[in-house]
Amino acid sequence: MKDRIEQRRSAVCLFVDYRAAFDSVRHDYLQQALTEHGIPNKLVSLIMAIYRQAKALVKGKASDSRVFDIDRGVLQGDCLSPVLFICTLDSIFRQVNQEEDGILTAAGISHPRPGIC
């Protein structure tokens, strides 16, 4: 990284917090990632039907919260969730190009569009 700065070459640092990874996958980016990986449109539609228009509420002793939209996260305990997470993360990694020296640099983009953050 020091060499990059001295040579005035651009670099991108990508940090992934895996602790809440499954909770943070954006549904819109998930659909894009699945399509980019060549998943057939029919299968993408079936997967996205699970997440499209997802809503929740918090139940309390006295009353419940208002219903709110869920626009990120994959289902906990679902055997497909790890694959969806990996597919999304791989799509983000594909947006950067690994050079010979192991430093990740932007690959034709000004900044990665994170699907996980």
C-alpha cells in the first residue's frame, strides 16, 4: 500500500465484517449478483419471491410495533443462505481486479457498490 501511495496509484481497500454478514445482504444487490453469476431468470425470480416485499413487526407485551419493510438479510438457518451470501460477496469481489502484487485496485469503477455493509 505504501508503494501505491508513493507511486500515486489508486487502490481500494475492502473490509468485510463477517459477524453480521447474512443480516446485511441487500435484496436488490442479491438479485443483481445472481443474474451476474448466470443463474437462470426463472430461478432468480423464485429466490427473489422469498425476499420481495418482506415485512415484519416486533411483538411486545402491551402492543406490537408498526409493520416495517425488510430490504436486506437472508433467511437464517436456510440451507440456501450461505450460497446467496457467497454469490453476493463474490460479485463485489469481482468488481475489483487483483494485480500481481496482491493489492486490490479498482477495476473500471470509481468505487465498489457494496451489497453488504
